[in-house]
Amino acid sequence: MTLIELMIAMLVLATGIMASMGLIVRAISGDAWSKQLSNSTVLAQTVTERIMAVPATTNSTSLTITDCTGTASPVSTFTGGAGLNSNGEVDFTQSAVTNYQMYYTDCDTNGHQATYDIRWNVQAIANSNGNVKLLTVSSQLKQVTGTNRVVFAPEATVRTIVGQGT
């Protein structure tokens, strides 16, 4: 009888351990998703801040952003840019628009590199005489060099109004 009780206890313990393993896998996956979303958000915010540094009344393509590999990408602040979906976010299924899209390579201290697809849209706000614009910047992980594969790539979008008070 004791042997049967021991086997039942082991079965219950094994079931609990297997369930815990599933929770651990989900937690690791959620952590990786959060990290990718955080990185995408930081890059979208960086591009937003660089564009915001240009006065809204100035339409320029002289602005460039350089990534860690030394690749310089031109950034246009003219009205126009990437297509938006019905939610007002950049639609990555549409073709990229020149000077409104860049592949930005992010490097870490361990030599790993990740490439992000960053796109933006600039819209003039009605009755502002071109002095105020709505800026939408979205970033999404595109590829990882080395043996790491992209399992998921959350998209981060930052929207802001440029030119108020200038």
C-alpha cells in the first residue's frame, strides 16, 4: 500500500513540475517580448526627438541619423511619408518611402547586432499654416545577425505634435 501511495505522490509531483516548467517558458518568452518592444520604443523615440529638433516650418532632408555600423540615413521632415493603417500606425505591409524609412542597426557591448525597420509619417495639421505637424514614428525588429532567429517582432509607435509654440 505504501508503494502505491508513493507512486501517486510522485505522479502529483511530476504534474506540478511540468506545469511549473510551462510557466517558466512563458515568463522567458514574455521577457524577450518586453525587451524587443522596449528597444523598438527607444529607437522610435530617438527618431522622434531628432525630427522634433527641426522647426516645423522647416522642410528638410539634410537631417541624418547614423547607426553603430556607421550607416547614415537621410531623414525627411516634409509632409508625407510612410502609409498609415486604420489605427493611425505605420503600415509595415506597404512599400517603404524613400527618406521616410531606414534600417537602423543597434549594437550591444557583446558584439550582437539587431536591425530595426524605422518608418515615419509627417502630416500637416489643418489651419496651422504649416507651423504644426503630426509626427508618427514606428519601429520594428527586422533581423538579428548570428544564430538568433526573430520569433516575434512587436511594433512600437510614437506620436507627437511638432511645432507648437514655435
